[in-house]
Amino acid sequence: ERDVVVGALAAFEDVTSQHALAERHRRVVETVSDGILITDLDRNIAFTNPAAEVLFGAGPLVGRPIRDFLAPEVRDQLREVEEQALAGREVRYASTIVRQDGERREVEVSVAPLREVGAVTGLVATLRDVTEARRARDAMARSEARYRRLVESAADAIYTMDARGCFISANPSAAALAGEKVAALPGRPIIEWIAPDDAARVKAAFKQALEGQSSGYECTIVRPDGTRRLVSVTNTPIRDDAGHRLVLGIARDVTDERERDAALERSEARYTRLV
């Protein structure tokens, strides 16, 4: 009799443990932020958690075809995914759902076969709303493209240098000023183009910017063909995504401007002497 009682107690404890585990799983499914739903073999919704109803903006969803909530352009994709999942594969893909109020939401979906007693009886899908993340990413991409176009079309030379004073990037105006092609600049030290008389001043200004203080100066650059141009430069300290110190340079060719100023001064001096 004692063995019977012990066995009964063990069985009771086992059942209680299973119920506790099932209750824990139920709470997890009901509280996760991702939408979870099950579809039967007829592609109708058989179960949803609260997050799925919030995501679809409708309820109750049970008994409704899942394709009714998909954007028309992705419904063919759904059919392919369902066939693969029913064949026993787990599938991950991106899709677009249309809420009951007509709002479109971008989702990342993971679909897996639901197996019961060894047979596939439906599909389990987990949906994560990535609409805001994609909007932010697209906005960032548009912003970066806009700034890239601004830099590439700027009349001033715009370039970045690493801690050694070598070019990391340069816009077309910087390459034209140096008398080189854009692809020829990265990895080469800017001092290659600086007139020897200005080298010490340029190095000092670069070191100052690398240490965190903006600096401005004028110097003469010498192109490969021997042409000399006077430029006005501003160096600004920046950091890359990894936190490494870099220098942003903006240079403007002031050769013609200085020659005009000098010619005007000579003209004014000549007329002053005449008077």
C-alpha cells in the first residue's frame, strides 16, 4: 500500500509539474512582444497571442485566412513559404502585412511546421514588427546619400585623413586640386603635395587638429605637373565609428583671388605714385 501511495504521489507531482510548465509556457506566449500565430492545414488562423492581434489591428483572428492580412504583392511569396514549411523546413523571410485599418507594417517572419504525434498539423509563425527600424534605416540611408551628393558636388576640396596624415577619402574637387584621380589619393600622405617651405606649418596644424582643436592656415601645393596653387585650409578633428581620431580637411583654391588682390594693390600703388 505504501508503494501505491508513493507512486500516486509521484504521479501527482509529475502532473503538477507538467501543469506548472504548461502555465509558464502560456504566460511566455501571452507576454512576448512578437506576434505568434498558428495556422491549420487549410491556411486559416487557429491560434494567436495578444501581440499578434495588436500587430494585425484586428480580433478575434481565429478562423480567418492569413492571406487576408497580407499585402497583395507578397501573397505569392506566402504560398511558397507555406509549401516549404509544410515539407518540414523552417523558413525566415520579410513580408508586409496590412492591418484592418489599412496601415501597412513591415515584418520579419519565422515559420516552422507544427508537429503533433509525429505528423505536421499546421504551421507556427513568429512575426516581428520592424517598420520603425526600417523607416529609420531608410531615412539614414537617404540622409547619407544626400550628404554624399553634397560632398561629391562641392566646389571646395573635402577629404578625411587618418592619424598618419594619409588620405582616407576625398571628393572629386580634392582630386582635381591635387591633379590626381580620386582613386589615387586614399592611403597616400597629404604632405606629398605640400611645398617644402610650408611642410612644417602644415604638420603642426594637422597635429593640432588630431589633438582635438580645429586649425586654419594657407599653404602652397605642388601638383605632379609642377603647377603651384595657393590653398586656404581648415582642419577639424573627428572620430570614426570605432572611436579612432581622424581629421576632416576642407581646402579652397585661393590662387586666382590672391593674384587679383595683388594686382589691385599694384594698381592702387601705381595711381598713388602718379598722384
